[in-house]
Amino acid sequence: MPDIAVLINTAVAVLAAVLLIVRFRVNPVIALVVSSVYLGLAVGLGVEKTVSTITAGFGDIMVDVGLLIAFGVLMGSILNQSGAIRRLVEHLLHTFGPKRLPYTMGLAIGTLLQSIFLDVLLVISAPLARKLAPKIGKLGTARMATAMAIALECGIVFTVPGVASLALAGLLNVPLGKMLLFGLLLVIPTIIIAIAMMTFLFRRGFWNEAKDEDHTFVAEEDREGEEDQYDGGAGRPVAAGNAAGPGTNGTEGPSAAQSTGSVAVAERDPKQLPLIVLFAPLLTSLLLIGAGAILQILKIDLPWLQLLGEPVIALLIGLIGTCLVTRSAIGQKRVEEAIAVGFKESGQILILTGVGGSLAATVKAAGLGDILGGFFSASTVAPLLVVWGIAALLHIAVGSVTLSAITAAGLLAPIAPVIGLDPVLLALSAGAGSLFMVHVTSNTFWLLQSLLGQSVRGALKSVTVGVSVASVVAILLIMPMSLLF
């Protein structure tokens, strides 16, 4: 088939998926499978090869990341039940002080806490962030809302074990240790620079407290004495917020209504184990994965450490350790409840990640890699900008960070080996592009708007503009990386 026909049919398949999701409200899983079937048949793969390619693509990515996603979500659910997240935020406040809180909380959310399901993490941390915002001083709400938005969205696409970073690594065959190291190198400066840039804009008049904050919501909370959100003035939330707009974030999490039962913050654990003990299993997993990656890079042969550094084994160790530690603090029953919630939350992520692999496999079978490889053979920067742009356009249309990232990465995945481009750079670029223009189609937008006491106008500034700034900062940092690695 002529190259132009392959390009046109691929474009039609992607646009059809977007149209089905946005215009006709078709579930993203169904839309992606339908598009994969169309593309396979349109480029002449035939019925049998089209079906086998779709199923093989689904299975291949599940082999790579299925257990990783499940283990990561389960660990996050258990940590949520133990109350560790609430205590970590309180500790950050006391350690670093209110002025540095947007940066410290943003870095904690964007790195250490990424094993926790996004909407769960948001609804847990938002009431605390809102309570602490006045302690920062002027522009407290704006700075905390922006820091949370940037950290939440950057974390899921750049930081292992964020669900989108795991999916991108599996889709592009990036070793998870390498994704962890490169992701940390990118996410930390991206969060710091983006928050600093938004703080600069806010101080220059970009934020109007009278119009950008929901003072009616604050007044109602004050009249109620905040008993519904906080217990006895101790500053610990006991119930999650319930306001979310009409949008959906596709894969980042269930609607707020669905989340209410599953994200209620655990009561204070009776034994009050030290934070380092609660987070030790997760930190051990990440250290083992990083050590395995370093051994691979340095070509050092230590079989026992290589085994422990295998991502599946490392995360399994972390999950077992988290179960044992939290069981001694909150009891076996509550650990089992947290595991049940984690299984429920991981299901939709696994299926959508799998069908993203199906589309990528079909695109590869259609021969798109050889065609695009000829266009980009002279440059590694050009395909990074292209994948960033595709992911950005998909996110504007669909409203799902994970869906737009894996779709864009899948489209350009075949060109990486053709032009010698390191797939980890392609993964990071797709993730960066998927952050652009988080807006009213995103459930995260509405949760941040309502739980942090912002008006819609305020959320458009703190969430939409803030995360878009992070998206641009990230791709500007990735391009120099492509010249070095």
C-alpha cells in the first residue's frame, strides 16, 4: 500500500477514536479497539492478522506492566488506609515551614506518593492543602492549588510507579529502572520551575482573590465550624469532598461520587508508627529498582541484586512489606478492605493500558515506523516535538492524560529504533504533551476547583495554565537531554 494511504488511514483511525469518545461518548476502551480494527483492515492486514495483532498488543503490554500497575495501586491504597499521607503533609509543614510548603508538598506528591491512585491522592490532600493555604499568606490558595495540580499531573506521567509512566515504559519497552531515573531527573526541576513561574505570575497580578476564589464556599465552611471536614481541630480529614464537574478524566480515576466511599481517610492509627516505617517498603522498592538499573548500565554482574532489582520482584517486596507494616498499625481487616479497593481501582487502568498497546501494535504492523523514520532520520528533536504536539492535541480533545500519552507514544513508537532515538525520551515527550491544557473535560480540574475553594475562572488559571506551563517546561528540558543521551 502507498505510504500516503497508510498515513491517511492512521490519521482517520486516531481522529475516529477521538470523535467516538468526545462526540458520541463511547467508552475509550471500545473506541480504541474499533479504531485498531479499522486501521488493520484499511491497510490490508486482513481479518486474521488484524485480530491477532490487536490481541497480541494487549497481551504484550500486560506482560510488561500488568503486575506493576496492580502492585503499585495496591500499595497506594494501603498507605491511604493507614493515614500515612495525612501525616506526611503535616510533617512537611512543620519541617519546611509555610513559605516553602507549595514546593515541598508538590515534590512529595509528584515523587514519593505516586503509588496512590490520582483521585484518591487528590481528595486526601486537597482539604489539608486548603486548610494550610492561609498560613502561606497572600496568594496561598493560588499557590497551593497550582502546586497540587502540577505535581499530581506531572507525577503520573513521569514518576514510577505513576500509572501513565508504567504504561509508557511498557508500551515503548523502556526498562523500568531507566524510566525511574530519567523520570526523576525530569519531574523534580519541572515541578520547581513551573511552580516558581506561576508564583511570579500571581505576584504580578495574574490572580484576583475576589474573582478567582469561591468565598461563598469558604463562608459556609466557617459557619459549620469545619466539623464535617476536620475532627476536633486536629487538622485531620475524616471525609472526602463530593463536588466534581461534568467532565471525566478517562483513566486518572473514578468520578468523585464513585470515589467517596473508597477514599475516606483512615482514622488515626492507634500505634502511630513512625512515617519512615510506613513508607520504608515503598522506598525499598524504588531503591531496588534504581539499583538494578545502575547495575545494568555499569554492566555489573550481581545475580541476587539483579533479581531483587527486577521491577516485579521489587514492587512485590514493597507490597508485602506494606501489608505487614500497616497490619500491625491498623489491623488485618482494614488492610484487606484497602486491598479490595485497590483491585477495583486498578481494573480500568489495566484495560485501557492494554488497548493502548493494541493500537500501538496495529500502527507498527501497518508500517508507519518505516515511513516516519525517513522523515525524521536527520534529527532526534523533531520526533520529540511531534509526539509532544500529538499528545497535546489528543488531551485537549479527550481530556485524559494517560489516554493521550499512550496513544501519542504508540503512534511514534515504531520510529525510535529506525532513527536510533532512545525510547525513554519518546515516553517522556508523550507524557509532557499530555499535560497541556488540562481543562473542563478533566475530572481532576473539577476536583481541584471545588475542593480548594476556587471559582471556575480561578481553576482555569491554577490548573489549566499551571499544568500547561509544566508541559512546556518539561519538553524544553527533554530536548537538551536528547542531545546528551
